[in-house]
Amino acid sequence: MELRNYWWLLIWLFLFGGVSLAFFPKREEIVLGKPVQRWGKFSAAALALPYVIWAGWRKNIGDTEVYRAWFLNVQKGFTNLWAYLAEQSKDRGFSLLANLFKTLVVDSDIGFFLLIAAIQLFFLVKIYRKYSEDYWLSMFLFIASTDYLSWMHNGMRQFLAATIIFGALPLLLNKRYIPMILVVILAAQIHLSALLFLPFIFIVNGKAWNFRTILFIAGILVAVFFVDEITGFITDSLRETAYEGNIEILESDDGTNIFRVLFYSIPAVIAFAFRDRIEAVDDPLINLCVNLAVVTAGVYVFSFFTSGILVGRLPIFFSLSNYILIPWLIKELFTRESALLLKGGFIAVYTAFFYYQVGVTWHYI
């Protein structure tokens, strides 16, 4: 069950993608009031299933062994549960989830990893299948960008919070602000950084490149100019808190790799280049995705000047919608022939990035 050849992360996509073309035809559904062609639920889930299994049986990658040791030490049973949770310094919701799983399901670290991976991919599959113009391409971009390895094999607690918020995308689309705020607060019980999303509930809604988004970009530029003062403020704020251990990381970290910053800024750059056509279409979903892409790029730029480990982990709350935006840009803004070439180009570029990150940087290949 353990993944040993990381090329299988991409090979499976191409193998099952070909099978789905032959045996699982798309079907028509109504999304946002329009008839669209979508993958069936069974085939969409089947494409994602191996990634749940590989995440569950992973070993010695990222902080996996830290999570494994942590889970084995989580209290089992309900005796003095609230006292136990009160002793946890942060993110008690994740401790409660582990306790419930250990008590009611099975005392197995692999089982717990499988549960978390299943929840994460459930939200991704649900949203990409429903809203993406090309579900296969969305999943390919998620895997080839190494978000899968970076988050489901590494920062799974923060990614669980991010996917919970991403799963609430319909609430954001329909401007149901109160339920959306409650979802963010729930996600913050898993990882406190989810609270960062609260102001962006109001910033990213509306027209693409709206005034609030432009103001955010201006704020990022100002923040970069005063980066030393802001870093000092963050450091002082962390002292004598449960996150004090992050101060040393912040002070020693030299920022996010420039290639990663540029790579994750591609959707925002393309959207800016075609902003007039996006404005003419005025699709609420795409407007939202464009604004989230702008926020993603902005936070990554700020992380380049501050911390790749701390600040550079925050864009995951915004970047998952990039994999809805890219297929739409390819399909809607180009002719059929140009779109096929561009799709092939994205596949080639993301495959190259996958090799660079997994093979050259992490030495897994």
C-alpha cells in the first residue's frame, strides 16, 4: 500500500483518465443555472481513491512521523476528556477528532490518516467535479503542483482546515456570510490559521479585480515595504503564547522559493492579461476564483520577503480554487485548437515542476 515510486502519482491520472474516456462518459448537470458536462460521482471518486490510500499508508515524509507519534499519545476514551482537551495548548478540535476516532472507530494511526485523507479529498472531489470545466485537469493540477504531497502527506491538520473551507465554496458563491463565517470558525478549531480567511469572505466576493482586491494588492506592497516592522510585530505577538516556538523559525527562515511564488502566481497573471474578457463574461464563480488567485499571489509575494514556513503555508486557504480557474481560462478564452495546445502546455509545465519539486528539491525520485 505504501507509495514507493512517486511517478505513480501522475501515471494513475493518465491511466484512469484514459479509461474514463472509454467507459465513463460525462453526463449533463445543471450548475449555477447552466447545463454543463460533468464526470459521474463514481468515476470522480475512483480517480481520487488511490490518493486516499497512499496518504493513509505513507511513511517518513514531511511531518508524518510527528503526527503518528502524536496520535499514538492521544487519550483514548471519554474519561476526563474535557480536562484532557483543556490541557492541549492549541487546535483542540483536532485532538477531539483524534480522540473520537480512537475511541469509537479503531486505535490505528493508519486508519486515522486514511480518515483525514478521505475527508480532504471528499471536499476536493465534490467541488472540482461540480464547478470545474475539466475535473481531470483540476485533479492533475492539484497532484502535479505537489499540493497533494505538501499537504496530504505533510501539513494534514492545516490542510484539513483549508479543505473544510473550500468545501463551503457554494456558501461563498451565494453570499451566505453567516454560515460561511461559522464554517471558518469550525475550521479554526482544527487549525487556528483558518481565521485568516474571515476578512477575505468579503474581499473576494464581487467583480473580478474589484476595488477591495486592488486595495489588498496595495496593502501587500505596503507590507513588503515595512516588512521588518511587521516581522517584529509578529514575533512580539507570538511570545508567551502556544506558538512561541515559531519565533525561531520566523527569524531564521529566508522566505518562499521565488520559483514557487512565480508558479502559483500564473493564474492571477493570466486572469489579469484577459481581465476585459473576464469582465465581459461576468461569471460569479470565475470572479470569485480570480480574486482568490490574486490573494494567493499576494500572500506568496509577502512570504517571499518574510517566511516560507509560516507565511508561505497560508496561501493554501485561497489557492485550491486556482484549479477551477485554469481549466475555465483554457476553455473559455481560447479557440478549440489553441485550448488543446495550452492544456498540453500546462500539463508539460506542471509535470516539469513536479519533477523539480519531488526529484530535485525533495529527492524522492
